[in-house]
Amino acid sequence: MRIATGRVVDGKIVVEGEPFEDGTTVTIIAADDESFDLVPEEEAELLESIREADQGLGRDGFALLRELARKT
């Protein structure tokens, strides 16, 4: 899995950095311009989650979705 940032230009998404291969399936999440506040406990949890992800300790999102689908 790869995360990339980009912008919409003339109705098309232009990705920063290395381009994706033709035919790659992508999911787009548009960032809101709104900000949000976290209480100290939430901020600590978020920072810990980011640290774990940076160390490769996260779960594969697709595997999690498959697991949840089997439970329904």
C-alpha cells in the first residue's frame, strides 16, 4: 500500500512524487479545510498510532476489511 498527496488540476488528480502505474486502483480521500482539536489523551493515541505505522506495526487495511466481512 502506498499513500500519496496530490491536487486536482483541470478535473484530474495530479499526484506528487512517483506516478502510479496505469490501471492501479486508488482510493481518494479529500481533506477538508476544517481543523479539529484533540484532548491530550487523543493526541497521545494518535501520535502512538503514527509511530507504530512508521515502524510497520499496523494492520493491512484490506485484510481487516476481509476479516470484518467474514464476521457478518
